[in-house]
Amino acid sequence: MTLRKWFRLFWTTLLLGTGASLIAGLILVGMTDDFHFLEVSKAGFNLETIIFVVLAGSTISVVSQMGFFAYLIARYIAMGFLRSKFLWDVLQLLLVAIVFFDMIYLSYTSFAAEGESVLSYFILPTVLLLISALVSWWKVKATNKTAFISTLFFMYAVTVLEAIPALKLDNTPSHIFMLIPLLVSNAWQIMLLHKLVDNKKEAPVQASK
């Protein structure tokens, strides 16, 4: 990847993540009184709110990019250690399952009221998994079937790890505000990767498993 291509990835991801955050943030501020991500709560549509949402969105976008490059480095190290694509795929699927279970278990044990059903805590993890699977299918259509598991792992497990600051709050609007720009940014990066390395068929094997 050349410096020019990296700049393209950085700025386009920054713009998309910030734009997604701005749209989601203003909708949440306008539609709910329960939105209090960081220090914003019932702020209304004003310049201060817009500036905050833009700055928060750009920060979330940068977090997404850090997660993306951290994943690529971790994947390189893991493949060098395991020396088996099959084992790497199994490990990724296992981690996806663990993250899915932890999202339900930790949220339920931390936030559930006495006697509350655990079923409602399946909603967010399931929706995220479905979105991740859709992006993975899209990646396969653009490259080949070897990219499905790696894309699923990145879109699900890495996104959840990046969203931990919001997921630690018992506040659905805050979850939405952070997850939307993360999902947009991560989907854009993983879908752009094979184009940046100029090899649609080999990129999933060598760079995005």
C-alpha cells in the first residue's frame, strides 16, 4: 500500500465516519431525551451540539482505523505463528462466538433489573452479527469466499471491542451513536482494502483474512 493510497483510506474513512456520526447524533438528540453520550444530553439542535457530534464522530473514525490496522498486524502475527489458514479461521469463529456470548452475559448481569428476561439482551448482539454477515457476504461477492470469516471477525469482534466505551453504559442511544460510525467506517475499510492492494482475488488471502 502506497502513502497516497493510505491517505485516501484515512480521509475517506474519516469523512464517512464523521458524516455517519453527525446524522446519527442529530437524530438521537432530536428524538430522545435519554441520549447522554459523554456530556451531551438534551442539548437540542445548536452549534455546540453539532461541533461535539462532529468531533466525536471524527474520533470514533480514528478509533476504527486504529482497530483496522491493529487487526491486520494481529492477523499477520497469528498467521506466522499458526501457519494454517484453517486454524486461523477456527480461532476467529471461536472469538466471534465468545464476543457474542459476552455481550449478552455481561450486559445482562450488569444492567438487568430483578426478574428481567435475558431475551432482550440478544437483540443488539444479533443485529450486529447480521450486519457483519451482510458485509462479509458483500466482501465475498467482491473478492472470493475465503474472505468471509475474516471479514465477519473484523466487522463483529473488532467493532465490539472498539465500542466498549459506549457498551459499558446502560444507554441504548449511546450504543447506537458509537456503533453506527464504527460499522460504517469498518465496512468501508474492509471493502476498500482489496482495491488498494490492486488484487481482488489475492487480497482476501493475503491481507484481509
